[in-house]
Amino acid sequence: MGHLTAFRQWAHTGSLVLLVLALSVRVFAYEELSDDALRNIPGGADDLDIKTGSLLSPLLIPRVPGTPGSIAAQHHFVDFFSQQLPKWRVEWHNSTAKTPATGNTEIPFKNLFFTRDPPWAQAGDVGRLTLVAHYDSLYRPEGFIGATDSAAPCAMLMHVAHSIDEALTKKWEAMEASGDAGMGLEEEKGVQILLLDGEEAWVSWTATDSLYGSRALAESWESEMHPALSTYRTPLNSISLFLLLDLLGTADPHIPSYFLPTHWAYQGMAKIEERMRKLGLLKSTPRNPFLPDSGKQASQFSRGFVQDDHVPFMARGVDVLHIIPTPFPTVWHTMDDDGEHLDPATVDDWAKIVTAFAAEWMELDQYMNLPPPPSKEKREQIRSRTEL
């Protein structure tokens, strides 16, 4: 993870002012989730347990690019999607690079992305909510785990995918049954999850010693063309919002709104947090909201931001919502960034908030109508009664 830095040039800087003015007045193009839908957002406490959670616990190992731990993380992601969410398309983006720590050795960097599009739509015609985290961990100190940085965010995104999968199927089946599928009555929207490799610097953060995977992927997607008559020219253009999670999982996070063009999306997520807290759906008891900047005015935005995997995409004009705390957690880049220093209630709350944001974006209100699965304790109670 990089440090807070001065605003550097976006691509097309000459049009930056116009871009900001145009996007700062953007409003939600979809309706808020109902209270009932919010109540049906499943928690992830069991799957996100640091010892036994099927999503998080396998990631609480060192994951340095090119090492067995990195390969184990990759297998964990692919096995989860291929076995539990087979309707999601699994793809890899591979690159290699030399690093200041490894001399002339070419280090492999392997990005994974998992996509769910309307079944009738062509890839170039779908705008996608893109949920992003990096899965690599620091090269030094040796044995560094990086629970907030970013094992927990990766597990949260796996939870999001699992939580909205059935609702996506229901929505698209209903559209096909009604004859609305592919009729152009609404924008074709999909979801993709990017799990990026090589975010961390190997020696010290510079433009070339950092963001190895995201730099390679952004460059590749910029030059990869969709068919001529597609709605979107490139996979980069298909990204409706680049929602990046990082350094999440400790108690009392303070997440600023970094970018005026996507402040509307920040406000949407903040509203979800507010509503879920009022409904008693979140477990944590922070001193202040996770997302306190809803009332931030245009004049209050500065040209500072945190260097992270969004930078190569933002430089190419992609809209970015960066969910990263400032200040960073006290465990940042220390050996204390492990599972024991995560706050389980905060981890579970982030999983719910991001799931609700994705469900709202994808307009799944009437399809999030199944009650959440019973908790582990409830399942045990049911099993006990059955045995009696």
C-alpha cells in the first residue's frame, strides 16, 4: 500500500475540469434497496472467521508473488468460484517483471477476474460494477500476512459474489421469461471481481516498484478491443465503477470520500451504512460512521489521494471509489497485521455493506427476498432438535 500523495496527472488532463463538473452532479440511476432487502443481506461471520472461515482463513498466510502461498491463494479463489459459483466466468491475466529485490529474476504476477454478465449479452455490451482488492502480501518482513492488506477485503468480495449470485439468476431469468432480455429497456449491467497481484512494493514505493499487476492489466485492457459495434470499445471502457477495497478489518475505520467525480457513489454506500445501522443490522459499534463524508462539499476536495491499484485505471479515465481508511490502521505493514488483530464485527459489517451496495447497483431489490441462511448456532439448535 502506498502513502497519501499529491494528485498526479490523470490522462486527458486538459478535460479534467469538464470531467469533474459533469460527473459531480451525477445521481443514482437506480432505486435504493427496501428495508426488507437490507434485512435479507446475509452476514459472513461464519465464512469470515479467522480460524474456521471457509473464505478468510485460507488466505491468512504469506502471499508473496511467485511463492507457494500466492499459488495457494490463487487455487482458493478459483476453486471457490468454479465449485460454488459456476455461472461466473473465471479468467487470468499473467505478466512478469523484475523487481529491485530480486535482481534479474522475472517474478510472475497473476491477476484473476471473475465475471457475471446477463446470459444473453455480448461481452462488449455490458457495463460492469468492478469490485477490486489485491491478494499479494509484502516481501519483507518475512512471514508478513497482511490480514487487512488485503486478505480480509478479498474474502469480503468472495462473500459479496456468493450473496448476490442467486438474486442475479432470478432477475435475469425473470427478464428472459417476460421477453425483456436484450430489448434495450435498460442498460446491460454485470459484475466483475478483480483480485490483483503485485500491489506491494518489494523495496520502497516508486512508480516502477509497486502496482505490478494492476499496471499490466490496465495497459492490456486499454488495448484490447471489443467487436466494432459493441457498446463499449475496450474492457477498460466497460468498467462502470472501480470499487477498490484495501486495509479493511480493524475497528473504527475512517473512510474519506477521495474523489469528487464518484462522491455520489460514496454517498450511496454511506446511506446504506446509515440505514443498516438504524435497522440494527450491523454488529460493530464505532465511535463514528465508517463513511462520514456524505456532506463533503465540492470545495473541500483536494488533489491528494492514496496510491493504490486504482491509479493505472484512473489515469485512463476510469471512475474510482476507493474504500481505504485514513489514517491507515496501526498494524499497517507490521507483523501485527494478522488475523488476531482483525475485528470480527467490523469485517462482517463491511461484507454486508459492500454486498448491499452491489445489490443496489444491480437493482436486485425484489430478488433479495430469501431469508439469510441460519447461523452456525441456529443450525446446531435445529440439528439437536432433529436428533431428539
